[in-house]
Amino acid sequence: MSDQVFERQDFLSAIKNEEFKLAYQPQISLTTGEVVGIEALLRWEHPTKGWVSPADFIPMAEKTGAITDITKWVLKESCKQNKQWHDEGLQKAVISVNISPLDFEQNELYEVIMDTLEETGLAAHYLELEITENAVMSDISNVIYTLKKISKTGVRVAIDDFGKGNSTLVYMRDLPITTVKLDRSFMSDIPYSHKDSTIVKNIIQMCHNLDLQIIAEGVETEEVVTFLALHHCSVAQGFVFSKPMLSNDFEANITHYESKAIEMIYRLEEKVNLRSAQIHDHRFKSLFEQNPDLVCSFSLTGKILSVNPAVAKILGFEQHEVLNKELDVHVHPDDAERTREHFETVVLGGEPDPIDVQLIHKEGGYVSCNVNCFPMRLGERVVGVYSVIKDMTKQKSLEKALIDSEQKYRLITENMSDFLVSVSSEGIIEYASTSNNKLLGYDRSQMEGQLIFNFIAKKDIEHVQEEFKHLFKTKESHYVEARLKDAKGNELWVEAHGNPVLTKDGSISHIIIVSRDITRRKKAELELKQLQRDLKNTLSQQQGMTLKFIKTSRGYVHTLCEGELVRKLGLTPNDVVGQTLYDFVPTKQAKEKEEYYTQAWEGQDASYEAELNGIHYIAKLRPIIENGEVIEVIGSCVDITEKKQLEEELSHY
């Protein structure tokens, strides 16, 4: 219909009568197969002429000046539709809209876009404007100014049909571009055309270097998909995934097309990864001699075929000393099996992730290395293995130092609610956290600039100074308990962790001290010690006997035995504590008592009468239970010898 002529009024009527339609073509991620973008394409269903090609009416719309009205309509309809899909739960994708060079001449494009986003409610980062290279060249300064203003709102900008029109390479540094769309004319002959393939690879690489997304248009075969994925093209669109669809068809079929795309990407993944010639011999050799890393090649059986001079620096061997030697000879025994599995995977055509291994040095000892292997191919056939081996000794040392440092300072992050000070190497407080006010009653200004020892109780100053010197000598974290003086002159106990912070030359720049108030704990410890002394005195003076025992692998072991009855039985506490019944009681009696011990350990009260060395006594056992388990048993014993004698005398009457 190229012979058809349209006037401005025809286009305005088409907008009014809803003759224009938008077709939507999905843009597919070549990594996941998911829909990540949608291009809105204009279609015209003329009431008498039927469907009119955009190639036929867009130039006339630009010539008559109606293109700006059409652009406004496309922007509004596409943004409204995309927002509706988002609200309905469809994949949140970017909608791309083509912008004419003439849209920049009206100087209202920015306002039109802002009004459209506000009216439709679509977030700015879900809209992308597509401009051609020719549009950029038409009025460079105005286009750059307008696009920079628009891009600040979050709207994305794409160069469409890249490589087809006038080159814009010189302006790409100034344009706020987020995306480059490869022209469809490149897609028909790759990967078979060396020229087209080389151009596409270089454009993709350039876009990655400029941190730009790259979209390939007009992709129609799986071979092209494989090529694009192989060379890290981000996104593609074309008939191989889906044709453009009107909104109703898009909603009904997009899930199906996305599933097919995901299946295709997954199916082609192995083919993509099996690059036919990842490292060509001539490329390998050009980097071989001067490479600071250890570079070598192996036969399929694991023999070293070639090696670069770096082997001397890293492992201490001359080149001729390792040629034709087996791989296993140079690997630490602990890493041998893992290394063989890695090598065999490469021989079978795989490309596993690099592995860390220990290699044997000529002078003894081991060198930490990172090994990355690739298949050496002749066509599709693997004929050997390339390997690049990096010396990781320095990195491993740095990693260890980092781990040590993290462990050293973890205490600080875990106790930031406690009391923290930073102290210089001279003992001057450089920083005091506000929590010190609660602890000591001093403001930060009263502590900072003062000697740390001014806040320590006199009786502990010498001890703390010695610990301070020891920390500087060892350069290791230290722990100390000491008493501090608060603003009122009272003393309080703290536990303090001092952590040295080292400079690059290994000297201490300052010390981070994290302290915690343990006054209550110290008071409780003193009270507990006094109670223990009082209890021991009470038990030693009582007429009966108190005992405790627990169950161990040796049997029931006594942990306490006090009271006057102990001595009546001819024993001392030392004869019982730490011993079982069989250690101080005749075997027969021990077996009888053990039954009662077992009953108590199983959670039941038990009592029994017994006689030892002529003394009769009655014992009562009570289990102590925590969280449903017996943790120990307490027993009390009473002397009933006189009672037994009286009963014996009465029995004779």
C-alpha cells in the first residue's frame, strides 16, 4: 500500500475512532527465559483499506506533523496497559515505546511523558523510550538535553536499530542510554557470517564494558539464540519466541510463550556451555610465555605436555623437570581424588568451576593454588586439557588475617549495648560511648582526653597496667576483671575485653575496650562463697549425715558427705566423696544399697535402714529434677543405734 496517501486529518480521525491498535512483543531473558520487557508496536486497521503497514503510514504521519499526536496516544495506551497487567499479577516488565525524531522538535516530550505516567500510575522505571540512531543525529544537543532530563525521572532510554543508521559511538558517552537494541539485519546470517558475527560480538562486548543492557531484535532461529547466549547477550525478541500480539491475545498466551522460552533456554544451555573452541591454540600460545600464572596443557591421561616459565617461580621446578610427568605427582594426597574428578569432568567436555588445591613445591611444603581447567578441542572432539593455575598464597594469608580480625572484633559488634571506649597507645581515652554515663555517671566530655587509669580503683591499677603492657606485647585480645570508680566515688566491678587495632606496619594504633557491669555477679559470688562456708560448717556440726551423689560411667559417685554420723561410721568425708558404695562398704551391703540409689536416680523417693561398723542408721534419698531429668540425689541419714538397742532389750521381756 506504498502508493496510499494520508492527510493529517486521517491520522487524527484514526485516533478518535480507535482505528490504531497496539501489538505487544515479549523480550526474553537469555539467562532465565522469562519475560523481562515488552515492545509496543503500532498497527492501523483502516476502515476501508484494512491493515496498513507502519512502514507506509509513519513517514506520512511525520510529514504531516501528526506523529506527535500518535506518540501521545501510544504512550498513554501502552503505559495504561502495562500498569493494568502489573495490577493483574502478570510479570512486571518494562514497556518499550518508539519515539520519532520529530517528537524532540516540539519541546514538550518531557511534559507529555510526565503527564502520562501521572495519569496512568505506571512507575517511571517500567517505561523505556526507543530512539533510532538517526533521531540522535537529527538534533544532537536538543536530544541529549531532553533525554538527560527524562532519564533523571527513572525512565529508561534505548538506542533502536543499532548499527543500521549513522554511527553514534562518539555520542554514547554523553547520552543517558540504558539499553542498546541490535538491528535485526545482523541476525539473518549469524553465526555463519564471520563479519556479522564479529560485529555482533564486538557490539555486545562494548555494551558490557559500558554497563548497558543489550537486546537483539529479529531473532528467528535457535542457532541465533545459541550464538547470542554464548556471547552473553542479555535479552532477545523475535519470532523464535513469539510474534507481536494484540492485548487480548498477549494476556491469553504470554504464559505459554514464556514457558516455551524457558524450556528452550534450558535445552540450549548445554550447547551454549560446550563452546566449540573456547581457547584456540594460537590464543593460548600468545599468552603462554609471559603469563604470570602457571599455564600448562595435559594429555587425556593427565601427562603434562607443556608448561610456561612461571612453574619455576610458583613451584620451584624447571620446565623440563615436569614435562611428561603425571598430574597426580604434584598434588597433595588429600586433594588428589578431587583433582582427578575435576580433570575427568573436563576430559568429558565439561567446564567445572575452578578448585582450590595444594600443590607440592620442589623444596618441600605446599603451595595454595586455584586451578581452572578447559577442554582443548579439535572441532567437537576433546584432545587435551588446558589449565591456568594461580598462586593463592598471598590471598590465603590475607583471608586468614581477615578471619582473625573478624573474630577479634566480633565481640565489639555483639556488645554494642555495653560500655565502649577507644584508648590510644598512651592510655588516653579518645572516644567514650554514651552508655558510660549510665555506668559511671560521667559525660563523654569528662572522660575523653583523660587517662583510662584515672577511672580505675587504686587497688586494681597496678594489675590493669600490667595487663595493658601485656596486650601491647602480645598484640592479642585480653580479658580482665577490675573495679572502677564512678562519679560519686563508689566502686563497681566490670569485666573488660581489650582488642588492639593494628596499623599496616603491625603496630597498635589504639585499643577498643568493651566493658560490662558485673557488680551484682561479684556480690552474688561472694555471698555464695559465704553460704557454702556456712553450709559446710553446719553440715559438719550436725548429728546426722548429709550426702549427695550423681550417676557416672563408674556408677553412683558421691559428691558430698558431711555430718557427725560420718565419723561414727569410722569414715571421713574424703573416704566417701568421689567414691562409689563399693569403695567403702562391703560388697553385699553395697549391692543392697545400690537398689535404693537406682530407685532414687529414676525419680522416686527412697528410704532404707542399714548398719555399718556397728552403727545402725536410716537413710532417705530424694532426687533433684530439672527439665524432667534427675541431675543429682540428696540423702539424709539419722543414727538409730540407741533405738535399735532399746528394741533389742524390750524383746527379752
